[in-house]
Amino acid sequence: MSTADSNGSQQRGADTGTHLAGAIEGICHRLPVRIYYEDTDFSGIVYHASYLRFMERGRSDFLRLAGVMHTALAAGETGEPLAFAVRAMTLDFLAPARIDDVVMVETRFSGLAGARLTLVQQVVLAGGPQAGRVLVSAEVTVVVITLEGRARRLPPAVRERLAAFLPPAG
Amino acid sequence: MSTADSNGSQQRGADTGTHLAGAIEGICHRLPVRIYYEDTDFSGIVYHASYLRFMERGRSDFLRLAGVMHTALAAGETGEPLAFAVRAMTLDFLAPARIDDVVMVETRFSGLAGARLTLVQQVVLAGGPQAGRVLVSAEVTVVVITLEGRARRLPPAVRERLAAFLPPAG
Amino acid sequence: MSTADSNGSQQRGADTGTHLAGAIEGICHRLPVRIYYEDTDFSGIVYHASYLRFMERGRSDFLRLAGVMHTALAAGETGEPLAFAVRAMTLDFLAPARIDDVVMVETRFSGLAGARLTLVQQVVLAGGPQAGRVLVSAEVTVVVITLEGRARRLPPAVRERLAAFLPPAG
Amino acid sequence: MSTADSNGSQQRGADTGTHLAGAIEGICHRLPVRIYYEDTDFSGIVYHASYLRFMERGRSDFLRLAGVMHTALAAGETGEPLAFAVRAMTLDFLAPARIDDVVMVETRFSGLAGARLTLVQQVVLAGGPQAGRVLVSAEVTVVVITLEGRARRLPPAVRERLAAFLPPAG
């Protein structure tokens, strides 16, 4: 999954900016995200759907650091062209973030079965007097699909790379 | 809740474009939404967080047709300045929409208690051979907050307008 | 350009919701757009990049009513798979829209040459005491590209459909 | 402009995550940005309006590193509550970014007069065989407005902090 694809985009992504991708500590990936104008709404706080964008960034960068690249999957390097798609989410919006805040997106895998990945994610306030306050808590089910939208089992190479980040059984 | 506020924005919104706000049939609000470039992602289908934007449009337009305007709440016409905020969601993404599709956002209230509104929403494919197919199914809890983010009980005027759309008890 | 493609998405888009696509009056397309939470930012007004989304909706629906469908182009019905891409924009943001407002997106073609469409677009406040006020004024250059990003001349079938909407020469 | 406001959000933003804010080298601010699902569209490349979000992040972080915080301005620490708003843009979209790419947003001030800041911005591909390729080139005019949308002269404290980053006269 590490050779360059024909348009060079995988290679472009693969060899730069790993410092942008957050960090994996044990089995938890942590990605800091700044709140910009684009993330807020007229009520003065972050628009609820913006947190889903942040959580997708966290999942993507966890996969990236685990060696699973969207470009490689889409280019068919594991067989047919594949992409991840969110299948289900349970979300609790507990407290709001605001402009200029920095939040930490914390991502853990909770399961890996057939076509499904399950993850637990939190968005936590970073810094300031309320540092560590959980803003959003989520359970997410992700599936692997073809570009026509059909579910597929996780490619073995992907499964193998991700299995290392599952919590210990029991 | 119907007088113009000082910057005229409520009046601007109040007296135009009600045909844009979908329609309430019985206790179900239905809003058609077109899929544009902005709603899709590179995998060829609608980005999962886009559906949350569509569902927010549905809730806003249901409230609008029920006589509850964001501008009036934010201008403090029911007391202190208020806004709605999503508190919790459960989402199932069952099938994807694609560019040029038209989807119908269907919204029903399921409960009204204290500071909380609960709603059931569906995004359904409109038209074509798969018309009626449910793409996304959601349960949504919305709360009323001050502009500082504190929860407030629903203003009586709002509660009264919305109570008419609750399903019959039992 | 009107036959169904294999996944049915063109047909789904083609035969529903034309009332959502605004209207062409003479050579001007007009599309009403409601301002929702998603379009605003914490400063209380519409986020500047949201207007680009509205203008893209206007261009897409003008093309749709002129018989040019994104799904058909992407499915390769005019030859190889094609998509539109914005090549240049000049934008003046003259006054802001706010939550609950309705704005009218007005789109006119100003030129058609080789791979390029040029358009003039305005976003105008609809309704209220300030109805007709121009909020955003833009000149837009759009090109046709392959899915690999290479520019292509407008397919003759597309050129023919759009030529009718060019302003009279001189 | 560095004291905490009452809700703590300025302090939260001010004392964390400066490593997220890019870097000023001479008079040029550089911010790396990763391309995620949310930034792309079905044509396989980054949606044109996404670059405006990236450029706003660059401007915000340049201001942040220069000591000008949105939260402080909005909290009225320089007098009445203020915010920045884009007044005009000229944009050339020269080449596309794709999923997983890292781009560099480069921002320079070109002028400072009355209520207006003018800036020159570029989005450049970072890494890979095409590193350094300019994807988007823009001239941007930003004004300072009250929360009611009226233009204001730059507060002296802001002007002073930014003047250091103007190119040498001549």
C-alpha cells in the first residue's frame, strides 16, 4: 500500500506532513484541531455537524499513521477500489467549543468484524481552565464500500494493520 | 414573535419564501433538498455530515412553519436571547445519495419536555426507480440554550406552538 | 444526455424536483436560497465561503434547466467522463445576509469559448424592506475537465444547449 | 488583548496549540493543511470553496501569531465588539489538490489602510514530485466590522501589531 499511484497523489500525501496527523499513544489516537470561523454558527458556538468533520479527520489520521491511506484504497491497491463510509453514529453533544479554541479529537477502535470497524471518539477541550472537558462523545460504525456503494469485507492488509490497535479482549 | 427586529432580518425572513420551507402534512414536515457538488465527497457519494445539515434545515423549516423563528428567539422576543442546540443524535446511514439527486427530509416531533425537544427524522430518496428508499434515519434531541450556552426551558409561546405537532398520546 | 445511467442516479435526478431548480427568465437564471445555521458564523452573518456554495447551486440548476446534467457528464454520455471546475472568480462582498433570510442567486452567461464558460452572478436579498439589495457580485470562469483534471473543450451538445443563453452580441 | 474574557474562551485559545498556528517567516505566514474527505467533491478533487476555508485559516493564524485574537476583538477588548469580514477576493484556481494531500497556505499582507487589510495568498502543494506547485492564487481585501455589520477603522492596537508585517515601501 505504499507505492505511488499514477497521479502522484498518494506519494504526495504519504511523504509529507506526518506531524500534521496527530499521534498514537498506546491504542488511542489524538489529533488537535483549531476552531476557525468556518466551524461556528450565528449562535456563537461550533455548529454541531462540524464535530463530525473533526472526528472524520481523527479517524483518517489514525488510519494514516497505521499505514492505511484513502488514496491507496481508492486506487485499488488492495484489490478493487474501496472507500470508508460511516454506517452509524451515536452522538452526545455535552458542551460547546468556540472560535479560537483548540480541541483534541481522541479516537479508539472498539471492534473489527467483517466489513465493520467500530470506534469510540471524544472531542475534548485542550488548554485553558476547562482543559479536559469532554465536549462530544461518540460511537461510530464505519464500513468499507466499493465506489458503487456496496459493502466489502475489510481487505486483509487493512485488517492486519488495524488489529494491533484493538483493546485487549476480556 | 412576529414584530420586526431592529436590523430587519426577521421581517426579511418572515415575509418571503415560505414556499421554500417545505410543508407540514398532519404532524410530519417534509422538505425536498437537492444534492449539489458541496454535499458530495471524492468517494462519489454524499459526505455523511451533509445529512446533518439537511436535517437541520428540516427542523428549522418545521419550526418556521409552526411560527417559531430563529431570528425572533435570538433577538430575545421570548425573554432572553435564545437559540436551539443539538444535544444528542442517533444516526443510521442506510444508503447513499449522489450528485443531482433530490431527497426528502421528513421530520416529526416525538416529545417535548422541559428544555428538550425530541424528533424523529428520515432522509428519503425522492423520484426515480428507488423513490421512497430511506437513506438516513435519525433520532435527535434538541435543547434551548442562552447565547452563553446555558440550557433553558422552552419558552411557553414556543411550547404552545409546537405541542400541536406531537403524536397523540398512548 | 437523458438516458438512465447504470446506477440510476441520473434518472433519479432528472425526473424529480424541477421546481427546486429555480427558473430561467430570458437569459437570467434565478434560484431562491434560504439561510440556515450551517451558512452563518459566530460573527452573526453568513460566512463568506457560503456564498460560493450558493452560486454553485445557481450554476448547477441553470445547467440542469438547460438540459446539462452533472451525472450525465460524469457518466461519460458526451464522450469521456467530464466535470465542471471553477478556474477563476472575482468577488465583491457588499453586504451580509443573516439567519432566516432568503436570498436570490441570479446567474447569467457572459461567454462561451473553447473549454471556458464565463458567468456573471449576483446574490440579492429577497423580501423585506431591503429587498433587491445586492449582497455579493461575482464574475466566474468555469472550465470542463476530465476526472484526472485535464481541461477539455465543451462537448458540442453542451455548447449548443448553452449558446441560447448568451447575451446578444454587440 | 491578552486578558481572559468572562467565558474563558480567549484564554483557552491563547495558551494552547500555538504549534497548530503555522509559522511566520519574515513577512510570510505559512500554514500546512491536510486534505480530508470533507474538502473534496464527487469529481475527485478539492471543492473550490474549500480553498477559501483554508485561506481564512491562514489569515486567522497569521493574526493569532501577530497577537490579534478573534475572541478578544469580539469581546470588545479594543473598544466595541468587532470582527473581520472579507470584502473582496480575486481567485485563480490553477491546479487541484486531492484527498490525503498536504497543502501550504502562504499569506502576506500587502496593505493596511483605514478599515481595510489587503493580503496576497497562495495555496501550494507540499511534498511529493509536484511540491511547490501553486494550486490557488488570491488577492483578498478584509475589513473590520461591528457585529451589526458596519465598517470600522482598524483599532490602533491591531494596526500597530500588523504594520510590522507590511512589505517595505517602494
